[in-house]
Amino acid sequence: MFLSRIVRHDLDSIDSPSSMASSKKVVTREEWERKLRDVKIRKEDMNRLVMNFLVTEGFVDAADKFRIESGTQPEIDLATITERMEVKRAVQSGNVQEAIEKINDLNPTILDTNPQLYFHLQQQKLIELIRAGKINEALEFAQEELAPRGEENQTFLEEIEKTVALLVFEDVKNCPYGELLDVSQRLKTASEVNAAILTSQSHEKDPKLPSLLKMLLWTQNQLDEKAAYPRINDFTTAALEDPSI
Amino acid sequence: MVANQQAEAASAVAPGAEATVDPMRLASRWRSQEEWQRAVEAEDEPAPSELNTVNSSGLFAVVSPDKLSVRYLSSHNHGHDVGVVQANCPAPTRRAVYYFEMGVRNAGYKGQTSIGFTSDGFKMRRQPGWESNSCGYHGDDGYLYRGHGKGESFGPKFTSGDTIGAGINYLLQEFFFTKNGSLVGSCPKEVKGPLYPTIAVHSQGEELTVNFGKEPFCFDIEGYILEQKMRQQSVTDKLNLPPDISHWIVRSYLLHYGYQDTLSSFDMANTTDPPANLQNGYGEPPEMYGLSHRKLLRQFIMSGDIDSTFKRLGEWYPQVIKDEKSVICFLLHSQRFIEYIRAEQLEDAVKYARANLASFLTHKAFEGLLRETLAVLAYEKPEESCTGYLLDSPQREFVADAVNAAVLSTNPAMKDPKNCLYSCLERLLRQLTVCSLERRAFNNDQGDAFLLHKELQNYERSRRP
């Protein structure tokens, strides 16, 4: 009786430090691979995920080919992608007026219901005028079209001030707001336009795939707290790495 | 349907299957639409549907015959004659949120009705919240009670005509309560173990009805769940992915399955469209191998032309069909048979089955699948039968994927045979599913787990106007 108690006590004390040090459950590669194998994933669902990516990112030709090759129906009319991409391309190449007209052809409520988008497009138009060196035209446009918008909204006003400041610098490289003339500013406006059109077509503005990849990052991080298991660290190879114990 | 289990069992012993790549593993895709639906619903545990009439304080209250309402019978003399009733089973946990509502039909003499959650051994004569293993929102003072007789200021009082809701948010580990469709507030869920939806009456004339979801809820629970999901997504959205990783994964998917035309258009768009111009130094995926052959083989199978598939395989990759008893041969012969049925050439189908399929019946591994395939013959309208899904195009695609995997496996440079079966995207999705299930297991089985099929269904649903 006594002896067994002592023995058990000893065992406990041997046990506990190690279990304290790593209370994490260890899942071996073999066990993990069995679990991976048991997952049921439908090919059609993966196809839909890929189609969703092609459609949302505007790969219209690829989406059409994928429809034929995989038999997956796109979630929206592919013709609307073409129109959306034309608008996007117009902004990217600096033809803001053309973009505005195309958006209104597509759906006149888009700009009416998105004052911020409309403002950013007008701001982009001003930027393009300044870039083209059309100083008078730029000034006129700023005074007639943009200034009234600044009166309604403090953020708009600040944006206008930054943009107009570009005019004052002979060499815009010295202007603290010079990045407005970067290609990245066009891309930013273009992706805002893209998102607004998708939303107007009751389509999510972002493809699903990246958010699932982020979910994988997050879930692996969360699981790290509880267990040591084979992780995937390199998403391009999706190779399992042995758990570090 | 037994075919799946047999298909999976087959993967262990299929004769002639190369030791490295076993296309039978893809056979978990060999299932009907209904089976997929069941796989998703298997997540759903039993949910409360009515009040428990056995374990209730029968002395003090009476539950109606439809088991969806309760009325106080006693005269309220002290704190131990509460008419408290639990639901017939605990709230399910494998979901983001559980929620139910009660309607106060009559607030009675003192309006001491309440709603909340109680655990297994709860004293069935006390208000939810008064005991340590419970939590409740009370109508007479609008207080929240969590574990003792003293409540804390929480929300408005409630009375006759009000609809009160109680829920468990498993993501945040919170209880929350609503009144007439508006959120009242929440508190940390400190009670462990299975929790029963619970309502109570405690003065003359008090009467409550309960709604476990059979009727539409007063509170917009769908909107609430969506909000919770968005909140969680905004956390994960902050994480950074390697640049253009989605493009890379989509591209390697197209390569893996030999969707060559899509791939060309995709690559073309990426070179002409500057923002997506992504020469990102990841290098070429290992799946360029046999691309144009694999594309053609897929086209043949998808159009039902199995004869050409055999012919071309014999020319290009004879090793794949060398063993006549191999999985690939079995799948192709079965598909040829199915194509005869599709074309309504029943005599040819029978002739073909005798010549090419009968011998597979002696192989345990194929027996189940084969029986199911042959059963198609028995129906006048096979497409409406329980094996009718074999006539659908996903079955063609399954065979095409198996052939694709077999061809990929002939690549001497392919190091890991698993990579022949599963694309990079599929391996990532499998990892996500397992991680998510494991994480939930650590969390006492609480919360929803990732299932691609369910995820896409929810997505479709959210897009419907």
C-alpha cells in the first residue's frame, strides 16, 4: 500500500516535468496523412473555386476555356467581365473620362451610390491632367468639379489639397505627394472601380481562394498552440514538414 | 450506398495498382449528389426540437401536448418552486452559433419569466442563472444571472407580448440575448459541458412558448452569424500571403489536370495585363509533363470516347494499361460500359460487360463498384435510379482524373507519388480541412469546421437576393 503510493508519487514526478515542458499533443506524419486521405473533397467544388478566381480577377478568356474544359458554369455572365475589364483598363491607362462613361453605360446607379468612388475617379482625372501638363485645364477642373465636393466632406478636401499641391512643384519628385502620380495610384483607383462593379452585380469583390489560403495560415497558427503536427509552410509545393518536437 | 466504403477499402488491396500511385484513392469522389449532401449534413448534430417533459419540474408547471409551451401551476411561495423546463437535447456545438427564442404569452402575476442555458445536473426547481451551472436573463428585473442568486444589471425587463432570444456564440465563447429582434447584450460563457436551452415561469398565470427554429426567428440570426464570420475573416485577412500565390496555385491546378487551353489563355492574359504580370520566381511546377497528351485524353473521356482513350494510351503510355487487371483498365472498361448505356445501346453494353468486365467480379476490390455499375442495366430510366449519378459528367471527370494521375505517375522526375493524385490546391484544402477539424476537437468540439462543399454552398446562398 505504502510502497505503491511512493512508486506512484515517483512516477508522477517523473511524468510531470516533461509533460509540463511540452503539453502539446504530437501528431505523427503517418497519422496526419491518414487524416488528410480521409478528407472528402469534390472535384466540382475545386473547379468552382478556380472558376470563381478567374471570373473575379477578370480572366475572361481563361474563364471561357475553363467552362469548356472542365464543364464548370461561371457564376456570372462572362460578357459582364469583358465590360468590367474594359473599365478597369481605361483607368489603368489614364483614360478616366472614358472609364466614367463606361461605368454609366454598365449601370448608372454605381456612381450615384458610391460618392467616394466617384470622387476618387475625379481626383484621378485631375492627376492625369497634371501629369499631361495641362495646367489651365487642371485648375479649371479642380475649381469647378472638385472644390464643391471638398466642401461636403473633410477627407475629400484633404485629398484635393494634396492633389492640387502637385501643381506647385516644377519637379514633382520634390513634392511630398508625388506618389499620387505613381502607377500604383491608378491601380488603386482601378481596383476600387472593379470592386464597385462586382458589388453592383451582387458578386463578391474578392476571389475566394486567397481568403481560404489566409484561413489556412491562421488555422495552422492556432493549431500550433495545441499540437505539433506536419505543417505546410511552402504553399507553392504544399509539402508537409515534419513536426518539430 | 456501400460503394464508397468498398471503394475506399479497395484502395488498400486493388490488384495491379502501382505501389506508388493508386488512382482508387480518388474513388472517394465516386459518390452521388445525395451522398455529398449527407456528408455535409453529417456535421449537423441533433438539435433541440421540443421541451423535455420527463426531466421538468412537473409539480410547478405544465408543458402543453405539442411540447412547445409551458404554464405555471403552483402559487410561488419561495425560491424553490420555479417551473423550469429544458429542451429535449443540448444545444449542438459544431457550428458557429446556436440560438432559440421564447414568446411571453402571459407575464402572469409577477412577470418572473426567464430564458437561458443550464447544464446536465441542473436543479429543476430553480431559475436559470441562480445555480453555478447555468446562465439566464430574467424578465422581472432585466438582470443577467450567472451562477448565483444575485443578478447584474443587463438589459430591459420583458413582459407579455415580448419575444426573447438566447444564444451561444461558440466563436467568441459568449452567451448572448435578444429582445424583440434586437441584441440586448452578451457575457462570457463560463459554464462547461453540454448546455440545454432552458425557460422558466415562476408566478401565477405565467405562460411561455418556445421556438427552436421551426418558425422564423424574430432576431436576424443569419445576419448575426454573417457578421461573426466577417469579423473572423477580418482577422485572417490581415495575414500576409506570399505575393501572387493565388495565381501560382491556379496555374499549377490547370497544369495538374491538363486544362491546357485554359492555361494558355491564363498565361496570355498575365503577359498582356500589366497588373497581373507575375513573373515571380517560383519556377515551373513539375506538372508540365505530358501536358498536351493529358489534355487530349481528358477531352476523349469527357466526350465519352473511351475507345480513343484506350488507343492513345496504348500508343503514348502503354505501361498505364499494360496490366489488364489494373485499376485504370477497370475504370476505363466501366466507363465504356456506362457510355453504351448513355447511348441506349443496351445490347452492346451487355456484350461489352461480358467480354471486359465480368472477369473483374472475381476481384474483391472491384466487386462493389462493379455491381453498382452493372445495376444501371436494371432500370428503364437509369438516370433516375439510385446509381444514375454514374451517367453524369462528374463520373467522366473522375475517370479522366484517374487516367491523368496514372499518366503523371509515369514521369520519372515525379518524386512524391501523392503529387500525381492531388493538385497543390487540393493538398492545401485537405490540410485546411484537417487543421480546422483538429482545432475544433481541441476546443471541446465547439465551433464550425471548414468543409469546402459547405463553404461554397454558403457562398451561393449569401449571393441569392
